[in-house]
Amino acid sequence: MAIGLVAIGRRVRILAVVAVLGAVVVGCARPGGPGGSMTFDTAFPADPDRRFLELPVSLIDQTQSVVAVHAAAVADPVLTPRNVPGDPRSIQLAWTGGACESRVRVFVRRPDAAYEISIDADTTIGGMLGCSALGVPRGLIITFDREVDGSTVRAIDVDGAR
């Protein structure tokens, strides 16, 4: 009788391992889960001449259509998304940030037929102490898994248009 219980216990353990592995595979199939989001992390580089530290940026893609993001130098930091010349899947997002920011979060949503990108910058008390009120040009190149018309993308600066 003890031999039968050991065999049953072993089968139950094997079934439990298979169930856990199956749950892991299903959970990893879509980043963020159904209707979830994917986060891309990058940073604006430090500028020792202007005494700016590296600024972390997180892009939270709630559309599951962004494939890459990186910081980019911009000459004209106007909050107007534009297509990157020669790459219909990428847009450049530019804005004027602040020297006192400690982190930037960019959210990509698609509440209707058009994409909406909102910028939310955090400023900590530590970042404000001894901080100059300089405007700093910020830019991101956001690449999608399909062509995107930059002129239809809405950009919102949560902290107010800058």
C-alpha cells in the first residue's frame, strides 16, 4: 500500500511542475499580460559642462506596438511629433524639459484611431535644491512595429506645455 501512495505522490508532483511551467509560458507569451503594457528604459546622457546628471526615462507602451526607444539630440524642442526622415515607423518626440527633473515617464496610448503620447516629469526636492530654472531640450526616437503618421500623433506634456 505504501508503494501505491508513493507512485500517486510522484504523479501529483509531476502534474504540479507541468502546471507551473505552463503558467510561466502563458504569462510570458505577452509582455504585461492581456491589455498590459511594456516598459522601455533609456536615459538622457549627463552633461558635465552644464552640470546635468544622467536623467532616466521610462517609456510605458500601453499599445504593445512600440519596438524601440532611444534618446536623441534635438535642435528644435517643440512639442510636435514628427516622422524620422527615411523611417516611416519612427517618430521624433521633442520638448523642453527642466534642469531639476529626476525622472521622466512617457506613456504611449491609443484611445482612438490616433496614438497619444504623454510626458510626465518628476522633480524631487533634492533635484530642486540648488537647481537652476534652465530649459533643457529633450528628444526621443520612438520606433513602432508599423508605419505611423507623425502628424496624427497627439503629444501632451502632463506638467504643462513647455
